[in-house]
Amino acid sequence: MSNTAIDCVPYISKASVISVRRWLMIGSVVLASGQLAGCGSSQPEPAPLRTALTATVQQASSSDTQITGIVRSLGSYDIAPENPGRLVRLRANIGDRVAQGQILAEFDAEPFRLQASQSRAQMQAANVDLDAARREAKRLEGLVEAGAAARQDLDAARTNVSRAEAQQRATSDQAALNARALAKTQLRAPVAGVITARQGELGAILPAGAPVFSLEGAGEREIVAS
């Protein structure tokens, strides 16, 4: 019985065992390669590198001096009317950035407009009087040379010319002043900057020099220690 059982077990040579092992190893390598290839195709792209900015912070030495204060502009302006008047319009507010020459407020211009109109009329009348006085003096000069008029009449005519010239200059100066007063009913920013305060109230009658706005210029700054 034992001899028959032993005879049924097939004989496997040493060379066959080595050959089988070799094929199993090759198959394992091929399978692993395929799996790696498949995994490589499904992996996401690496995230791009990000640049980080670093700064070195140095502690102040004990010898450094700390000062508490405020930073303000070297150009601070109180914007006020040159003439008294009633404030009828505000065109800026606190915190507004304004340009040089920008209109910030307006005063009632009607009284100044009337004065400017009257002064122009007076100046025109003075010009007419001056022309007439000069013509009269010229006429008398010819008559005196011809002996047809007295010398004192010519002197009086020349005096009238001087008086008319003075009147013409006075009315011209007054017309210029009234024209300036009319233009100044509009308050304009003297420089570019920021409105920091508003003192004027709409409808108020303000005296000359009463500030309506405060403005900090956009130029250089200074530190004022407190």
C-alpha cells in the first residue's frame, strides 16, 4: 500500500522549480509596472510654489527716544470772506479732498453785483467828463495863441482837466475794488488739500475774516510733539 501511494506523486525536477519561480517573478514585475503607470496618470499636478515675503524685526534699543505727537501739514489755512455777507451755498465738507482754486462756498452776491454795476457807470461818466475837459482845454489853447481868449480861461480849463483825471482814476479804482469784492463772494481753495473743519453755517451772516473752512495743504508735513 505505501509503495502504491508513493508511486502516484509526480516527480518535479529542480530545473522545473527554478523555471516556475522565474516566470512568477517576471509576472510580478510586469504587474507592478502596470499598476505604477496607472497610478501615475491619475495623480494631481503638484501645487505651484508660493513666494513668502519675510521681514526682520529689530527691537528698539533702550537708548531710542519715543515721542508722542500729531502729524500735520506745514500749510494750514483758514478760509474766510474778505467782506461781510450771507452764506448761501456750501460746496465742501469735512474730509473732502479739494483742488487749488476749487469753489468751496458762496455768499450772497447781489449787493456786490449792484455796487460793481454802479461803479462801472460812474467810471464811464468820469471818462466822458475827462474827454470833454481835454477838448475844451485844447480849444482854448488855440484861442489864446490867436489872441481870442484870455490866458486865465486856459488855466481854468487845464485845472478842469486835472480834476477830471483825478475823478477818472478814483472811479476806476473803485470799480476794480467792487469787481474784486464780487468775485470774492465765491470762496476758493488757496491750495490743494483736505478740508479738516467747517465753521460756517448755511444762511449765517458772517463778518469779514470769519473762517468758513479749515484746510490742510497737501504739501510737506511736520510732527508736533504733545
